[in-house]
Amino acid sequence: MTEQGPAPTPAEIPPVAPVISWDPVHHMENYPMDTTVATQYTSNYSQMMTHPKRYTRWPSGPQYRIQQIILVQVNPGETLTIKSNDGNIQNIQGPADVPLMSPSGTLPPIYLPPGYMSQVVEENGIRKIIVVPQTVDYHRTMPPPIQNVSHFIAPPSSLYPQAPQLMYPTAQREFPPPYIQEPVPQQLPPPPLPPPPPLPPPATFVYHEQNGNIITSVRGSTHRIVSEVVSFATPGCKPDPPLAPKLINRSKSSLNLQWKASNENGSKINSFLLEWDEGKGEDFKSCYMGTMKQHKLLKLNASTKYSFRLAAKNNFGLSDFSEIAVFHTSGTTPPTPSPPKLKEAGIYNMTLEWCAPTNTNPNDSLTYVLEMEEAGSGLGFKPKYNGEDLSCTVRNLQRSTTYKFRIFSYNMEGRSNPSGEVKYSTCPDKPGSPKKPYTKGKIHAHKVKIGWEPPKDNGGTYISSYSLEVSENSDVNFWNIIYNGTTREFLYDHLQPGTTYKLRVFCTSPIGQSQPSDILTIQTPPLSPASCCPPPLNGKAKAKETNVQCGEASCVIGMTAPKFPLSTVSSIVTIYRKNSISVCCIFQIPVCNGAEITDYRLEWGQIEESMHLIYTGPCLNYEVKGLIPATTYFCRVQAVNTVGVGMFGGTGIVTTPATVPAVVPMLHEVENKVPAKLASSCIAIEWEEPDCHGSPITGYNVEYGDRKLLTVDRVTECLLKNLQPDTTYKIRIQAINHYGLSPFSQSIRSKTKPLPPEPPHLGCVVYGHQSLKLKWGNSSSRGLLSNLISYNLLMRGRSGRFSIIYHGPCQTHKVQRLSEYTEYKFKIQACNEAGTGPLSGIYTFSTTKNHPHQFQYNICAIKWKSLEPIKGDPIVYNLQLISDKGTDIYKGPNTSFSFSNFLTNSHYRFKVCAGRQYQNSSGIQELWGPYSPSVLFSTYKQHPGHGKGSRGKGKSSPSEEKDEKSKIEMSDDTFVLILVIGFALVAILCAVSIQHFLIN
């Protein structure tokens, strides 16, 4: 090795990465390399700076493991030379990561010249050797080495500016821990502190493989003497704080968390501590401690927030906790919210509010999405708000427009169903100003017709009225309204000749008043001076002209229409005649203007704007009849001469005085308002309130019967009490006010209902051993009252309770199916339209004894078990003979029945059901239960083979019935089979005959 040359100055240091040359200076372990893939180790420099290279084409074979791969990083501008035992030399240009295979997995000791150092890092379990230049701080004092720690330790990034370019973070943004090389057999003392060395010149890496070993050297233009290797170690400490755990999977009751290890800081992490707040938001408690990097928590609450933090532990202690991670368990989507409500509506905006859905999890954080659709647009709903607030103002809307709204609620699980759709409308605006008014026709000296157009913008609503303002004598500050109405034209009269008028118009809607329009300026034309007073007539005059001498000039004056009468009616006289009110209008003669007045026209009406003509004639008065009391009327009059019609005078106002009320318009009887118990002594009437004629009604007089008066307050219904039963009354009514009594109304006739009848006498006319024929009432009145009175006949049952056994208009009834020689108790009551009368006393009748019956062969006795009464209600039975129609053969309280007149050689089946009799307002009701199983009764003759074991006629055993039935069925089947066989034989014979005689 040659002597080291002079050190370059800092200005001579090139800005790019240096090129280092290595000479063989020390024997190392054998590190074979696959030279077939060496050409693939070069790469683009920009790629290396962003993503470190990874070489995956390692030599295949079971003898190599992943932990035995050592990478040597070759920086840009550097060259790695590898020489094998056979003399082959392989040069690899940087940037590249060159993999070396080591059977033992140890790193070779590398001797570097001054100015360079090696750094060992580990990425994803693979060790890498990096050669970087030293900085000035390289020669600072080192602490003594730790026992059993390698002399190669990755220095902190603060000592080497290039180090951050070599330490790339992993995908989880964690830096891998530095790699600590195995200790070498010999420990060298720390070297003295020489002055800071300059950067070495460009060099080349050279690896020589001799006798199975690889020799590493540094070769350059000038060789330098390398000092001995010194080993040192930094002290270890507790791990760095790990990153917050991450969520892998979750459900309603579990959370699966995973985390990454942090920097070990010189001691391997032996456990992790995971803490949580148990979903309560309080102090953290331990939920897991172990070596695993994943943990699943079970039995959690659904839709609940949980907070976690993580710490790592090694031999030096427990690290600080990570940042707090918050996760939620799964839950359910929120329920459907209520439709939004309108809080405030503006012209161009609407403020809506809504309530949070009920039955939600308090831990859920709900957000709301408000959607809107313009009604009739067909564009569908579009979102207008997304947030957590319970109100929203939607802006930039169109005025007087209807919009549809609906709302969704969201949580971490998804979206709820939409709420119901609601419609709200924006408010209309004030209308715009109308266009400038214009004149319609010629401007006259005393009048002009003004017209105008509606505004282009009505504000989204209708125009309710127009107002026309005028300003005279150029007085702009004072405007007087001369018209207010819905029409768009107005005849402005009573003008002064030769005068300037300014007019403007504005419109009004239900929302407000518009701005006035542009001003229209008009000027009335001037007139000639007024004529002189006519002198007395001299000589003959024409029919319609008079010559008048006015000084030196003469003029012809035509006869004009008369002036209008006085502004008010001269006198108004009110006249009462009988029950009607009349008004007499008297008016004076106006100025005729040269022509005789021929007629007067009187207009009359209750509304000033809609009066109508009621009189035309020469009289100076007119009587208006048939007026309504306490009513205001308007009237005006005009005169007519041969020239034309004069102007109307002023409007007169007439108010007729109040008087007695009008006749009650309608009076009728109300039947459903009288209780049933009072129907025979009360009548309810109802009427409509008449016109009060200017004075409030204070009460009514009701006349009924023999001119009886009943005074009531101001009501419209009345109940007449204490009346005679079954009596017809004539009823009429009159109203009362301050001025007196009104005429009586039309009378009505109403009849009270009769009293409920008394119970008749009950007697028995025919006694039998199984029946009793009862009779009641008077036979003479039977034909008259048979359709009006009905009767209820009651009999006491076994429970001691009386029940109705007959209801109807008849006066006789035969009670059957009784027991012989037995007493029976009865009651009776009568009913009519007035109600049900009282019950009679108890009548007792007894059946007679039965004589012996004639012996009959064809009688079958059917019996069944009796049932106990239910809460005092008697039990009756219904025996039915099973047939196509299900014939009922018995209905009553007995538990046996004798069936006779049956046919021989026949089958009969019977079934019975029980019914509960009870009484309510509608009468006797029966509630029937299900039928019992059917019983067979056969009248077939006994088979001779039965012998003494048979049970006699009509009571065969079930097995005999079954055999007999099957025998009958077999006979029918045999008959059908015989018919079929007969037809088959005939068909075969016919076929054989046709084959033999015709075909052959």
C-alpha cells in the first residue's frame, strides 16, 4: 500500500456521491454470489432514492435461508468488484443492492480508509451494508463499548447527512431498528483523536476470492494506511412509542385490532400492552398484554365508541403510549326520521327544522341529508344539506313556488329510509310597478279617460287592486288618490279647462304595494268665455235657437241638457204601513237649462256601486215599498229633458228602523231526543232562528195544547213535558225582541205515545200430560189491538229463572214437551210502541198424568246426558237426523226423544248439540255449541247366524253394523261388475262376428 496523499480542501469535494476503491487488506469469510444475476443489480438513481431495490432472484436450493442473505449497497458513481478463486472478476456499477450468501449468517469485518465508514441496517428482516463518508463529528469521544456488543452500530441520522437517504420508512411509516453486527474475537482500544480527515478520492470496491475466502480491499490512485478496527456500542433504552393500533375487522360485539412494532432501541420487544376505556370514556384499563401483534375483543356493545392506546416493553422498560385510537362497533342503521317542518318561509329561501329519530343509540353520531325537488319539475330529489344540525336554510329558491322535501339520517352503519315527503311554498313578492299610464281617446276640457297596463312582474301572486293618483298645479309632493279598483281604466271628470295634471298608478297585491309608475302629464284644453245671460225674447224665435244680443256681438245659443239635481235628496220620509216599511223620496226641480224637464230617474240599492233603476216619471216623489227593516239603502236621482240626460246628484243614504223579528221559518218535531221512558208524556221540538230585524232576539213563546204558552230563552230546541199520553197537540212558536213579538209560525201537529199496557190475566184452557194451552187477554178487543200490542210469555226453568218462551201478538200459546203431573210457573207482560209493560204475578199450572201408551213396534228411544245450567241460563238441546238437508227432529230441554214412523231395512244417524238460552234487550237469544258424534240406528233384519248373541232389533253392535254395511257395498259393487262384464262379453261377441262373417 502506498502513502496517503494530501487531503483535499472542502472546496475540492465533488457535489456528487464519491467513488470509493477498496484493496484486499484482510481475509474474510466466504460469501459466494450468484454471478448470473449480477447484471440485474444496476438501476436508475431516481428510482433508488424513492424506493430501495429488492432482488428476489436468489440462488435456489434448500441450503440457503432468508436470514442468510446480506445486501451490499453500491451508491451511484461507485463500482463493486468481485473476484472468485478461478480468477473471474465481476464489476457491478452503482446504484445497486448486491446480495451475498453466508451459510453462517455472520457479517465480515470491513476495514475502511479514513474518511469512510460502514453502516448496517435491517429492512424487513434483511441486513444491508452501507458505506458512507464520515463527517467532522466522527472523531468525537466515544463511550466505552458494551460487553458482547458488536463494534458496528448504525449511527444516528444527526451525525450523517446522507443517512436519511438510506433509511427508508416501511409501508406503515415505521423505521426499522438498526442492525447490530456480531462481535469479533478481538476488541481494539479506541483510536486517538486525529484532526478531521478530508474526503477520500474516488475509489473502487474490490472483492477478491482466494482459497475459498473473499478478500475486501480499497484501491485508488493513492493508497492510505488504515488504522485498526475499534468497536463501540451505544446504550440501549426502552422502545419508541408504537403507532396507534389499527382496526382489521369489526362486528356488533367485537373489534379486531392489529399493530406494528416500534424501534426496539437495543433490546428486543418482549410484550405489548393494550389499554382501553371500556367504552365509558373514563380511565384506561389493560385489556391485553403479550407478544402478539393482534388482539380481538369480544362481548362488546353494539354501536359503541371505544378508545385504545398501545405501549411496547423490552428489557429496559415500558415505552410511552401511542396516540389514542377510537373505533366503533357495528350497529344498525338509524330509524326513519320524521318529515321536516317549515320554520320560516321567505321569498327566496325557506328555513326547515326536524327532530332526531327516536329510539336511536345515544353513542351514534347522526348526520342528516335534506333533499329537495321542485314540484312538477320532474328532475327528482337533489341534496341541499348534509350535516349534524337539526335545521337548515335553503336559499336561491324561486318565489311563490312549491317544493318537495324529505330527509335521511346517516350513521356509521349506513342510511335510513327516507322520511315522508312534504310540500312547502316560498312567499310571493311585492308586484313591480305598472307601466306608465296613457290616455284613451281625446282629452276634453272637463274629463279624460286614463288607462294603464298591468306590471310585468306580479310578484308571484294576483293583483288585488290598482290606485290612480293625481297631482295638480305641478305639486309633485302632494298626490291624491282618485281611483282604487280592479279595472285598468278610469274616467277622470270634473277637470278644470287649461290645467296641467300629473298622473301615476300603482298596484296592490296581498303581499304589499308596488312602486308608482312613471308620471303621465296631461293638459286640458281651454274653452271660450261663458255666454251672456239671455235677454227677454223679441219677435219670433226658432224652436231650438234664440238670438241674443251681447253688446256689439251676436251669438246663437242652443238648448242644453238640464243640470243634475241637488247633491242630496231634499227629504226622506219613513212611513209604516201594516207589517212592511216604505220610504218616500221627495226631490226638487233642478235648473232646466232652457228645456223643460220631462222625467226623473231614481236609482236604488243596498250597495252604492250597484244601484238599479226603480222609477222613471215626471213626479217629484216616489214611495219605495217592501223594504227590509234595519237595512241601509243608497239612492240617487237624475233629470231628463228633450236634449238629454243630466248628471246624477249626490247619493242619499236611508236606513230603515228596526222592528219585531221575522216569522220562525221552520218548526219540526225531533223524536230521537226524547227518552223512551218519557215518550208518552214529552215532545221534543226544534226550529231555526229567524231574522232579528235589527234587534237581537231575546226569547221565544211556544204555544201548544189549549193555548198554553211556554217562554224559553234564545235557544233553538225545547222539550215539552207533562203531556197526556196518546194525545195530539198543535204547536206553534213566535220570536221576541226589544220591539215586540213576531207573528206565530205555521203550526205542526205531534202526538204523544200511549202508556205501556198492563199485563193481561193468564189462564189455562187445556191441560195435558205433556202440554198446557194458555190463554190471556180480552177476546173482544183482539181484532182492534192485535197489531198494536204484543205479549211476552215467561216460564220458570229448572234453575228458578224465568225465560221468555213466546213473544208475539197472539193471545193463546201451547207449551209442549212438558213432564207429566208437574207444576209449571208462568208470567206474562204486554208491549206496545210506548214500551214494555210490567210483569204479572206468578201463575201456576200442572200437567195431568199420562195414560198407558199403545204398544208400537216402530218406536226408537234416543237419550243423551244432560248438562248443568251455565250461570243460571237454561240449557236446551237440538236433535238432528243426519240427511242431505240435516233435518232437526227435536228442540227442547228434555234429554230423550222417541223416534217413530221409521222405515224398515234402513240406516238412520242422529247427533245432538246443546244450546244456552239467555235474554237481552232484543229478546231471547240462543248460543249453540258443537254437535256430538253421530250414532247409527239400523232397522235391518237380524242375520240368521247371529243366534242368541244378537242384541235384538234396532240395537246392533258396531262390528255387525260394519259387516252389514260392507255387505251392502259389496252387493252394489258386484252389480256394477256384472254389468261391466256383460257389456264386455257383448262387445267381444260382436267383434268376433264381424271378423268372421264380414272380413273373412
